[in-house]
Amino acid sequence: MPGMVSINPAVPQGAVINVPGSKSLTLRALASAAIADGGSTITGALDCDDSRNFIGALRSLGVEIEDSGGFAELIVKGTGGNWPGTSAELFLGDCGTGYRFATAFAALGPGPYTLTGSDRLMERPMGPLIKALRELGATVEEKEPDRGPITVKGGKLSGRRVTVEGKVSSQFLSALLLIVPKLRDDFDIVVEGELVSEPYVDLTLDVMRKFGVEVGKPEPAVYRIKAGSKYKAGNYTVEPDASSAAYWFAAAAITGGRVTVPGIPPDSKQADLGLLDVLLKMGCVVDRDADGVTVRGSNLRGVSVDMSDAPDAVPALAVVAAFASTPTEILNIGGLRHKESDRISAVAEELGRAEVDVRELEDGLVIIPSPPRVAAFESHNDHRIAMSMALIGLAVPGVKVRDPEVVSKSYPGFWDALNSL
């Protein structure tokens, strides 16, 4: 792919976009199938860099995973959490979710296991998870405090209770939830402070449930796993990705067009579907039924919204806000500073490049709308920045985006889908 792509203006009228499988669900299904005992089949998994890097890490632990071709069907031969690979290097690329999950998984084996990845991944916070794993009996060595690479030795975890900080990332809690059924006793995980992105934890619980493990919640901040809980191998179908769908919902909002994304169940727990409620408040028409989701754009007005539960949708929402008639506040998104880029700063910088007035807060953004100008946007080595800024080109002729290949992290087919509008 060339180092820069040009975006063709378009107003989608009745466009139907089939998005790939959910990345969040793909990674959680792979994790649950790997720790189950026996063979599981995952259909509709997302074929992207993050999925491939996590699969590579699981294979390094000794989990056999077969691909029927194009990720249409993945066959995972679970080991019951007893890793045949007793010592290995686990490379996660830029996959933050996989990095947190694999670190917890490494604590189940004797090790040493060294977890590594891109420079940016090695900068992402790990402290709360490392602290919890040490309390369970694992030995965790860091190159620098709260930074990777990380080396883990485990195999003899024990305890009945651990506390984990909730305000940095919900992935720490999800990682612990995935491994705790391997402990012998009843076990409580207590979340300390506010839990950000809680819907992603709900996704983890839902996938675990479908693989046979029930997690109780006797108190608002307490997650309880009963002794004897055991993962059961089975079949799992990944539903379409709400995070990928968010760009097409935003495209309809920006252009005043209409876009349908089929296949997303009405009861889906995916966090980024929260964007639909925001778009409704901004003036869009949103229809959800058994066939999928349709968004129709209209005159947009600004909103003040807490996006702590759906942070991945923030870059696309910020672009929509630039086309509104009144200012928009996007609040409680401090965790975005620790993603593939500092997404708060990246969004502010790129919208500023299009001469949109953006005020950067410590944990939020204020967008003062004005018609975006033509610009060549930087991707910041961040798939969500690249895809979000590309949407401006649907309404502004001449827009370009640098380093378009970064979208392979989560949505390799994005540019083809955009050109189909």
C-alpha cells in the first residue's frame, strides 16, 4: 500500500457495510478456548494483526491453533491452562489486550516467559496487573517499573482474594478473571476505585460464561469465582465488530447519508455500540433490529458526554463533532493517552490540522465546530486515528491520510469498504 491515500468524497445512500468479526470477542474467545480442556471451534474471528499476534503468543505457550483459511474457522486445542511450552518468548506486536491476557496466562506456567512487543506496547501501563500477579505468587520482573519487556515465572498460584486498580484499564481485571478459575479455592477479585470501560469486562464475563465459567458479583466492585469452576471446550461464533461499525455510523452522521451494518445482535454487549446513543442525541436517526443497525445523518448538534465506557469510539465521535452546529465535550477518557498513540493529543492535533478548534483537557476534549479544511492527516501509527480522520474526506475534497497500512491492526479491509461508499 502506498505511503498516503486520497479519500474520495461520497454521501452513502443506503450503503450496506459488512464489517469483520469483533476484535474484542475474537481475543476473548481465543483465550477461553486455549485455557479450556479440549478442542473448540471459533467461527467468524477477525483476521488482523492483533489476532495474529495473540495467536502467536498462545502457540508459543504450546496451544495448537489451526486456521481453515482466512480465519473463517479457527480450531483451538485447549490445554486446560497447563502450557506445554514451559519457557518461551511471547511477542504481542501492538496488541494491548493480548499483552495483558498473555501476561496473566504466563503466570499459570513454570516459565520463564518473556513478553515483548513494539516499543509503544512496552510503554503501556502494566503495574496493577503485575502487582496482582505477584500477590498470587508469580514472580514478575520488569525492565523498568511498570514497563516491558516483562518476564514471568509462575505455576503455583494461590489465594482467595486479590485487589486490582480499575481506573487505568479494564484489561487488568479481564486478564485476572480469565485465569482465576484455575485456582483451587473460592476467589474474589476486588476492584479498587472507578472501573473504566466496564462493558469490556462484561464481554469477558459473557465469553467465559459461554465456555462454562460463571462469575458472580455479590457486591458492585467484587467478582467471585467459585472453586471447581472449569472451562468447557465448545463452539463460538464471533459477532460483527461494533468498533469497526462505528466508522460507518460516523460516516452517515457526517454526510447526512444512510448506512446499515448487518449482523449486530440487538442484545450485543459490545461497548462501542454506546456511540449510537450519542449520535441519537446529536440528531441522527438510529434503527436497531434483528437484522442489524442503520444510522441516518441529519443536522448535528453538540453534546456533553462521558465516553469512559466506549473509549475506542472517541476519535470517530470527535470527527462527527467537528461537523456539528454547537460545541461538544468528550469527558473521562484519560485512558486514551495510553493506547497505540496518545489519542487525546493525536485527535486534537489532527483536527487542528483541519483548522477545527479543539481544546485538549487532561482527560477529555472540547470540540468547537467549524467546517474542516482539506488536510493531509498523520496516522500517529494508530489505526483508529487513521480511520477516523479519513472520514473527513467523505465531506471535504482533497483529504489524504499518511501511513494507511496501520489499519491492518484491527480492520485490514477498511480502505476497500470506504471506497465502496
